[in-house]
Amino acid sequence: MKLISFATDDPFFQMCKIIFETHHRAMGFDVEVTTLPRDGSWLDMCNFKPKFLLEKYQSITDRPLIWLDVDCLLHRFDGFDKTGVGALLNPNAVHCPLSCGIFAFGDNSEGFLQKWVSLISNDSHDHVSVCKIYRENLFSPIHDLRSSLWMTIDGIKMSLKQLRGTLPCPWCGAMYWESFRYCTLFACDQCKNVIEAGDWK
């Protein structure tokens, strides 16, 4: 199964890349992480993601094609054999019903990626655009991956704590790096409760 991501060429994300590749190859994934120059802001790199994914989907024939942010790790993935797109969905979330952190692209996913690319020019963030696709039912089907995977960022968390601002776990107060606000699904090291993006207000 093909797992792809990209990492900028700064030291922090190159460290993430090494951990990402080692961990997921040990799980049996065919891993491809592309190194990109840090060209522009963090938002610019986020907004580059849909175009990158569309180009990879068109050039890589293995299905499903899995995207995972390079600062995340999968600890279980039970597979995805459906037509369409798999994502972490939280339909009841006010701000983040769909995460950009992980996708599974099955057959007939190109329309989703083309729509996402087209919306980026009008919206301020890749997450805003992808949530619009989900909320306005601009592509179907989008399947929920929550029952088939377990992901966390614990393999890289200590370094992130030193480089990022922090937020408290909503359940016990343990501190995590601020960008967890935009992540998807992981377990708190301290209280073991599951935290999703929408849990931080």
C-alpha cells in the first residue's frame, strides 16, 4: 500500500521525515516522502497540498493511495478498499468536520482533488476548502476512516513541545503543541482519552 507525504527542507521536518519513513516501512507500507524547499509561509505549504496530491494521484496507479501528514504516525490501519475518498470525519464538529491530516484515495477520487484545488484560490486555507466540499456535498462518497485506524504524534511529540507553543489536554491538562489544534485523532499520554481537533475551542 502506497503512503505518501511531503516535508520541507528545514531541520525539524527532515527529522519528522526520518521518523515517518522508518516507522511506516516497518509496518509494511511503500513510503514516499518528497522533500520540498520551504518556499513561503506555513499557509502556503498547506495550500500546496491539494495540488501535490492531485499530481501524485494522477501519476501513481496503486490504490488506495494514502496521504498522512509527515508529523503524524499511524499505529494501526485496517485498510481501505472503497471507491471514493476516506477521511477522518466528525459530522457534529462546528469548525472541523473533516481533517486534512490523513486521506485514503480509492478509485474515482480525482474529482475530489480537482474540486479541492479549484477552491483553494477562493478560500484562505486548505482546511476551509476541504470542509466546504464535505459540508456542501460537493463530492461523494467520502468514507469515515475512524474505525479503521489509530494515529498519534507521540513519536515526535517531545521535539515538537520544544519548538511550538502548547495547549492543555481538554480532559486532564497535559500540554501538547499548539498545532494539535488542527490535527485529527490521538490519545493523550497522561489520561489516555481520545482527543479530536474539535475538542479544542
